[in-house]
Amino acid sequence: MTYNKKNIEDIDVAGKKVLVRCDFNVPLKDGVITSDKRIVEALPTIKYLLSKGAKVILCSHMGKPKGEVVAKYSLAPVAARLTELLGQTVELAADTIGADAKSKAAALKEGQALLLENTRFDKREEKNDPEFAKELASMAEIFVNDAFGAAHRAHASTAGVADYIPAVCGYLVEKEISVMGKALETPERPFVAILGGAKVADKLNVIDNLLTKVDTLIIGGGMAFTFAAAKGYGVGKSLLDDTKLDYCREMMEKAEKNGVQLLLPIDTTVADGFPNPIDAPIDVTVVDSDKIPADKEGLDIGNKTMELYANAVKAAKTVVWNGPMGVFENPTLAKGTIAVAEALAESEAITIVGGGDSAAACEQLGFADRITHISTGGGASLEFLEGLELPGIACLLDK
Ligand code: AMP
């Protein structure tokens, strides 16, 4: 897959009907949007298209209605919020590819926008059914994918429609692929990747792929203990996947063979057990990572490790981070994750944070504007780091 894809500025949209796949899967509570971040982030693409005189047909999924029409997953609140933010009416079609959607789409004038109802109200969406994709595409002349968070799914509205009409990316997807794609293809070096999170099993392919790309791979979080155990260290009651010990040994060998520096925690913050509830006050001590007592559980990296990792970030020209360094939901155990977030924020390097917990941590800590790029898609950015082809990107026209 190449990352050099045409975007909305590379195609003539004036007077054309343009189908835009957005990620309007916003959090709702009792029908009220609790964060409109995803809608706000979609505005530059929508405004550009409207300003060029396109007839804009927006679509998105919301929640998991599993192919049924479920009222609580209607995009009505999104249409209302879009109307406010754009300062012009964005009507909601009563269906996705039905008579109402088609007549409203056909009636659009230049510079007007319409929102189709939840694409997942039809079970053919997630099956990437060609008939459904064809019907959806038949309403427009150009397809714009701006939903990076859904780009790893081969669904009708994320990829299938591109079989019928020319497809380009919007500004959000463009930024994802230009920053992350460049980092993975032609990074400025030293290139440092930091991986954390609970389980090594979730990141097997990411580790494997990154070991062919980076200069330094840093491991933290629960997954570090399987590596520690693979080195022969006792890990006490820490999270351990003993089915992955051979895998970790293999990865350590691969790192050595590829000349990649693999950094593991040198000290660990331990407690008697996992906090319950997760944010309960907890007594901790810090021990060397090869001396975790049998009755203790490792729940965060220690101070020496924080410094080691921060120094590696300081020396880097490109940094990619995905996954917390500890049980960051607990303030006492969030220090390692905060230290890494801070190191990225202070770095002059190109800094990229994969979606999910690490992205949330940067935002909560107020570091977001000092990070080069925070990915909008957790699952999609992991698949990107795995080196997989994302269907929602592969289907776009090359430059
Ligand atoms: P992931 O979804 O794989 O990114 O993992 C995130 C989760 O990993 C968070 O909920 C953390 O609490 C958890 N986590 C991080 N470090 C540890 C650890 N040392 N022990 C147990 N869980 C951890």
C-alpha cells in the first residue's frame, strides 16, 4: 500500500455530489452528545467542500446497532450539532440508501449538506455488500473518506463505495497517512517506538513489524513482564502470559539481529495487588525489575525507567507511542504514563500518539497541542503500525 493518496484538493468537486464518510460515532448520554470533538474535527473537510460548491452527502456509523434500526443510535443529534457548528441547516435523511436519502440527495444545491442515517442500520454495511455499496455510491459522483477510525474495516461506506466512484481522502485521513505513513516508510532517525498496555498478545504483530523499522523499541505496561519472565526474571504476581515467552525471546533475538535497541523497565512500581476499585488509594514501593518479590504485583514503571525512557525520547527524531506504561487509571500508578507523555510533549521530534488510552492521557494532561499528531483511530492506528493494508485507505486513488 502506498500512502501517497489523492485528497480533496486534488479533485474537482465544484457542483459535484460528494459522499463523505465521517466518523460521527460520538459519545451520547440520554440522547445528548457529551463530546463533539469528532464533529468539530470533521469540519475542515466539510467546509472546504461546501466552499467549493460541492453538494455534500455526509455518512457515518454510530454505535453497534447490528444491522437494525435502533432509535438511540440515530444520527439526529449529530445533524443538529452540525447545523449549529456550520451555521447552516444539515438535514438528516430518514434512511441511508432509501427513498428519503435519495430524494434529499438529489435535491441538494451547491454548498448544501445532508446527513444520511446511520450506515450500520443496514446489515449489508458491515458485510461490505456490493449492492449496498453501489446504491450508496449511486447518490454521488465522488467519495471522500475522512473516517480514519473506521479505515481498518472493509465496510461498504469505508471502502466498498470506492469500487463505483473515484475516491480521495479528506484532511483528517490525509494527516493520518502523511504523518504516520511517512514515519513508517521514511522516518527521520533515530526512530523510537514506545509500546505499553496490558497484554503482549494484543501487540504481537506491532512488535514484530516495528522491529524492522525502528532504532529503539521501548516496552512498558503489563506486557513488559512477559519479556522480563522470558529473560528469566521473577515477576511476582504481575501480569504474565506464559504462552508468549518463546515469542518474547524470539523478539529479543530479532532486535539484536536487526540492531534495534530494545529497552525494558529497569525498575518497577509494585504493590500487594491490583487496586480495587481501580482508582483506590494504594501503597507502592519501587524495586529493581529483576527483583520483584513473589508476593508483589508490578503496576507501573519506576523512576529510573522513566528517566531512561525520557532520555531515549530526547535523543529521537521520530517517536511513536501506543499504550500506557502502567495502571494509569490510578493516580499513584499514572506517573510512568505521565512521564512518557511529558517527554513527548517536550521533544522537538515528530511525535505520534496512537489512539486510545495514550491519546486520552495526552489530552487530559493538556499536552495534545505539543504532540505532532494524535491519531483519531485506536484500532486503525495499531493496524497501521502492524504494517497492514487498511481497506479504507488502500481504496483511495494514488497521487
Ligand atoms: P491496552 O488496552 O492494551 O492499551 O491496555 C491498557 C490497559 O493496560 C490499561 O487499562 C492499564 O490499566 C493496563 N495496564 C498497564 N500496565 C499494567 C500493569 N502493569 N498491570 C496490569 N495492567 C496494566
